[in-house]
Amino acid sequence: ADQIGCFVVATHGDNTIRITNAASSDVPVIQYVLHSSWSSVYKDIFGEERASRYLKRSFSMEALTRAVTNSGAMYLVALYDGTIRGICHYGAPLLDDCEDRKSLYSLYVHPGYWQKGIGTALLAAMAKDLRSQRVTDVFAYVDPRNELACQFFKKRGFAHLPDDDRDGELYLRKVL
């Protein structure tokens, strides 16, 4: 994937949100953000033990390093107060390489920084990047028990298309 560079996407009060490509050296902080965000939402849904197993498997240093360095996808980080507070990972749908539709694999913001425009800024950076590639729409699968995520995406123009739900997850799509 091409580099999007570093640019200011938004300000929140006196703070500037900068979005840039993730680097391998960012992986420890990315892991911290992912663990913090995921745990705050899913620990109560899945229970402590299952959540812990998922975090170890899905957000290990090795898995995250592979994701960040994968040239077939884009991994963005959002800096707020000069520190990574959010991530956005997107690319080709896992089972097909559709040119005009991309998949939002993950979007997470550290819970201490929710409601500060970081997730919205990451979505805006992703949309700008995808539109420049002539991508027409983006989709995400979201666990329906994650009400915060469902509300977040719907408020930002994602529509639920029930016919495309799979494995108990909601299919949310946004036309760019």
C-alpha cells in the first residue's frame, strides 16, 4: 500500500489529531491501545478468560508486526498529544480482491480518549485514501453486542445490510 504521509485531520479543543502510517516501531504502543480498547468493550461480553485468549492470539506482537508491515493493506495510527491513541487497519476483503470495495478490518481508540474525534479522524483519513484509489465503498463486520461501535459507525454514515451479516456479526457498509 502507498504511504499516505502525515497530515492533520482534525483538532479537538487545543489538541491536534495527526494521522500517519504505522511503523514496526509503533507496534508496542499499538498493542497497548488495542488491548485497552478491546478489553474495555469485550471483557464484559466474552468474560475475562476468553477475552484474554483472544487478545494474546489476535493482538500478539508477531501478529501486529505482520499487519503493520503487510503491503497489501493500510495501517494508520492517530496521534493525540503526540502519542498514538487510535488505529485504523483496512484493505482488500479477505476472500476477494475487489478493486472498488475495501474492508475496514479494525478501528480502535484507547478508551481514555473516546469522544475526542480520533475515531472520526481515522475514518476521514481512510475515506480520503480510498477515494483517491477510486474505491466506492467500505464495509466492516461488527459484533452487535458492541453497541458503542454500532452507534459510532451508524452516526458516520455506515448502513446495516442484514442480508450480508455473517457469523453473528453485523455487516455495515458506507458509500464513499
